[in-house]
Amino acid sequence: MAERSRIASQSICILARLPAICLGLLAALAAGPTLASDPLAPGVTPVIPVFSSAGRPRIGLVLGGGGAKGFAHIGVIEELERRHIPIDVIAGTSMGAVVGSMYAMGSDSEGIKGIARNIDWVTVFNDSPRRSDLSFRRKTENRDILLNYRLGLENGKPVLPQGVLGGQKLFATVQALMAPWRATENFDNLPIPFRAVATNIVTGEPVPMGSGNLSTAVFASMSIPAAFPPLQREGLLLVDGGISNNLPVSVARAMGVDIVIVVDVGEPPAPAEKITSAINVFNQMQLLLGYDAVRRQRASLAGRDVLIEPDIDGLSAAGFDKLELGIQRGRDAAIKVADKLAPLAVSDGAWATYIAERRARSHPAPIRIDKVQIVNDSTVDTDDIAKLVTTRPGDTLDGGALATQVANVYALDEFDRVDYHVDLLPGENILVFNTRGIRGSSKYFQTGLILASDFGKSATFDLAFGYTDRNFLGTGAEWRGFARVGNDVLFDASLYKQFGKFFVEPIVFFERESTLVTQLGSTLDNQRLQIARGGAGIDGGMVFGNWGELRVGARLGGVNPIEGDFTSNLPGGWNRDVDWRIGFTLDTLDSQTFPRTGSFAAVQYIDHVTALGGRFTRNNLTLNVQKPFSLGRATVVLGVRAGTTSKASNDFIGDYQLGGFLNLSGLPRNSLIGPQLLLGRAVGFYRLSDKAPILDLPIYIGGSLEAGNVWDFRSDISLGSLRTSASAFVAADTIIGPVWLAFGQSGSKSSIYLVIGRVF
């Protein structure tokens, strides 16, 4: 085997007539087995020199994986540039592949720092679309107390994601950065020849990548198993290269270099005395993955090879908020081995020549798009996707513009991945938009919970469930069912179908309310009330972009005063109730849970009529406004709810309720009932936790001041009759939804609340 490899190397020398690379290969062969046959560098071929290297050794830069610790690579590159040390090839794994690819594409250390600083490392790992980008329908999905988290179904079985982090935004960022080099299929043609290393998740073997789509190569190299889904590339299912070859020295050597500069930001396994808990065991298991390969790679270093080991104390794989510290640690580590780096430096003239040669290769030809195609396997209509893809034949490939288009399509919130690629065919470049539907995205469950207690006197408990089928029986209509059980019972179902800007939605509903009435209109009552309502209706209307909705509808149903302490003038059984209604909603809030920007306003008019046997006649006009104001970490949400009833007859209670958390906190939920309503409140919250990448867990402390009441008649409304309340709370916006622990006080009444779900 060694003899055949020696002959092959000599043949390359004769054919290429490049003595420098021959000498390097023959020297390597004389030292031991050929590195091209190294199992950690399968299929890697030498690189024909692209820089003037007469009189100096060819140098390979090896950048290991380590997540955010890999920011140290930038500092190392900065110091290499300062010392005029030319790099002929680069091999990188995971974060080393990210930084290495930036350098290979022609960016210097300052350029790479600029790229890293411009990435929002807090949000780039969060694939949830911004609420401002969602359709109006999706904005209204988390109604009542439902959590954001969806449990998808496929063929009647729950669907779990392949990765905790989807990687959509991260991959879109990588694509945007590397779009100018999409036409470069051979990575040897980059300004600096480059290899990225991934792992074949089927076989466990390392996969050095030196051709094809550069962005998929880099992303595959950093696709941490379970964090990101495996990436399909050229028939292989690939994950993070750190599993098989986290320090690809052999890959750089096989590219035909004489010396390697190796930057290792990995962490060695912990000693026995530090493995004292299940967490320690889990961490050790992660460290051991691929560590034998790292040990072999480090053991291969000899002679003039340089090993740089940045101090990683205080740094972590997830510490993307410590960019500057990581860069400094890399710079310091390179300075520590200055004596080994010094012999590799070249003269000012040779360095100027090297930079000029690199810059000459740093200007890829623009890619003209001749055709645009959409490959769609989701339930979203392809025409709806096409409206958001604005690149047209004749345009030049623009990574930034395509990133925006990708984000706009992904905001439809029905995709596992949205990306693009360019098919480079003879005489034709085809931009292909790929939209892959989420497994279980068309059918899913949601849930939520409220617990409240007034210190042992009484308690309320409500559990909510939601089920959505976005493509009911293949019609493209959205069927949604909602149930809330506990102290109150509520069921409703609707079938929503949109036709361009217009929609229609038939609805059926049933609810049973049970509460201890503290005040009925202007009268203190303290009686238990039970009411059942049910019926059906139909709504239609118009959607204005994703910010507003005009809705008109009618209801045919009934009201039944169930037996309880409360006595009404209505006869027992169902009393028919018929109404028509019209309303408009504006919603530009950035969050339903902890809004910081935007506005919410809803106005609705309902007219109860005697047509079709309706028993009631009254008009209801309702207004709800919420407006947040933010400064730094602090936010105050000012809100007003108002409702008025006129022309009422045979109306035995009223349509408006107050009581419960943030609705006169301290009072039992819905314990104030009447035909006239006014509530004003100011809810303030302050974020205690710093923004963090990957797993951002906002923790808030806050409180509210509230004033309001219900009355029988408008003439009864006065400032002197307002009830006042206050609350204090601690809340967290978790990955499944908001969680609140709160205390409320209203006069002599107090309550504590545990809420899992939204409350605004």
C-alpha cells in the first residue's frame, strides 16, 4: 500500500510539474504511512499550490470544533496576519469550519470579526418567526390560556423534532454569507483552498468536503446531533464533524502541506474525582465522543508543526455572548507560541505578494439567475409561496435579499426548513426554492393551565386544550377545536377558509360558567351563578395584511340559567338568543405574552334581535386597547377595556365580567358581572435575566395597578365607584410558553395565581 501511494505521488509530481508539492509529499511518505489513507481523511486529494511559495514551506491551518469557544480562532488568525504568516490551505470542523470558511473566502481577521459582531447570536438559534411576520390567523392562534408549544400529529401518532434547535435561521445566515461563492463547486478555487469535515451519522465515518455547495458543507460540519437535524448532502446524512474528527490535522496534511498550525479549543475528559453527578456523567460522555480521534491527531504533530491551545476557562460551547473574550484568548494563545511561529513568518515583500494573490482570487463572478423554481412539499399553496419569492430571472444572486425572502416564507409558520440552491447548468442558472413542511405541522395539539386560590377559602382550576387541522379533509380549510374544563366549561369548533383577502368561518359553541358573584351590576350579591350558553353561527370578513381583520357574523343560540343560588326572571330551559355582529381588530404587538412594541385594539358591536324567535333585545359595544411602552429592560403596558349595553330587555345579568389576574387581581375570576364595564390598568415588568444565545430564558419581575367596575346603567358610572386592585408577579417566558406566579389584592380580598399560558 505504501509503495503504491509513493508511485501515485511521484506521478502527480511529474504530471503537475510542481516540485514543491512533490517534496512535501515524499517527505511525508518517508516519515510514515500516507495520510491520504488515514481513515480520518478519506478521499482527500492534494491541492495544487495557488500561492507563490518558493523558499518557504506550505502551511495548513487546522481549526478544531468547540462551539462558541471557536471564536478564539479569529484571534489566532489576527495574530498570524500580524506576524505575516501565510496560510496555503485550511481544514476546519464545526465552528472551525465556520471561521475557516470565512477566511478561505477572502475575509481577513477584521472582516471575520465584523461578520461575527453583526450576527445576533441570541436570536440566530431561535427559529420561531417574529410575531410581526406571522399571518393574522396565526397571531390569533394562542387564544385564551393556550401555550405556544405544539404537539404535532402524523398518521395519528405524535411527532417529535429531529433537533431541539431547528437551525433554520442559522442555516439562512450561513447561506447569505456564502451566496457569492455558490458557483464555486471546487473549494480549491476559493481564495484559500478549504475543507470542512462532517460525520456520516449512518456509519460514523468522517466526511471531508472539498466540493459542491459550500454553505451545506459548513452547516453539515456544525450540525450537532439532537440540537440540529441531520443534513442530507450528496446522498449522505451528515452531522457535526466533531464526533469523528474534531481536529482535522490529517485532512490538512492530505491536502499537501509541509507544516500545520493547529488550533485546539476542545476540552479534555474530566478526571474521576470530578465525575460526581448524573450531569457530570452526561458531560463526560459528550467529551469522550471523538476524543480518541483528537488524541491521534495531536499525537501526529511533530517537527515544525505548531499547536495553539487557547485558554477556555470561562468559555463554553454555548457562550456565544463572549465573542470578544474568545477572540482575545485566541490572540493570547498565539502569542504564547511566538517562538514556534516566528520561523514561519515571511518578509514584508513576500507577505504583500501573498495578499495580492489572495485578493486576486477573492472576487467571484456574479451569478445571473435565468430561472426560478419552487419545490414545495408542504400544505401551503405554492402560489402563496411564489408571492414571497421576489427574485426574478435576470436578477443577480443576492444573499441578503434571498435571506429576507426565506424569512418571509418561513414566517408562514408551516415549514421545517426553507432554503434555496442554484443549479448551475450549461447556459442556465436555476434558483430553486425548497420549502419542506413540518412533520405534524398540519395537525397539532396545544394546552394551557390556570390555578388560582384565595388562601384556602376557594380555588379555581382551568385546563385548556386546542386542536388544529390546517388542511381539513384535504380542502385547505382550517378546522380548530378548543376546550376549557374546570370551574368553567367551554367547547367550540370552527372551520376557517380564506379566499385571497376574504374569509368565511362557521362556528359552533357551548359554555357553562360557574362563579361566586361578588357584584351583580350595581348590587352586591355574593350568590353562586351558573349559566349555560350554546349555539352556532357564521362569520366572514376581510384580512388586511397581517395587522388587521374586519369580521361580520351572526349567531343563533340560547341561554339557560342553571340552578344555583342566583334567581333570574327567565324561565327554566333554553331561551333563544339571536344576534348579528361586526368588529375590527388591529394587532401589531411583538408578543402576546410580554409585549414591548406595537399596539392592540379591538372594537365590536353586537345587536341582539327578536328575529327567528330571539328573546333578547340589546346592543353591546366593546373596546379593548393595549399599548406597551419600553425603555431598556423595563416595559409598561397601558390598557383599557370598556363595554356598554343599551336597549336591553329580558337581560338578566349582563355581558361583561371582571375579576381574576390583571382584571381586578385579588377578586375571584368573573365575579363582577354587569351590562356596563370600565377597566383601566398599567402592567409593568422588568427583565432580570440577560439575553442569552441558544436557550434564552427571559425572567421578569413586575406588577400592576388596576381600577374598574361593572354597573347596571351608564348613569351609575363614576370615579368614586371604581374598585382598585394591585398585583405583583414573577414570570418566565419558557420554551413551551409563559409561566406566572402572582399575588393579587383588591380591597380585603387576596388571591395567588399560578398561570401557565398567556394572560394579556
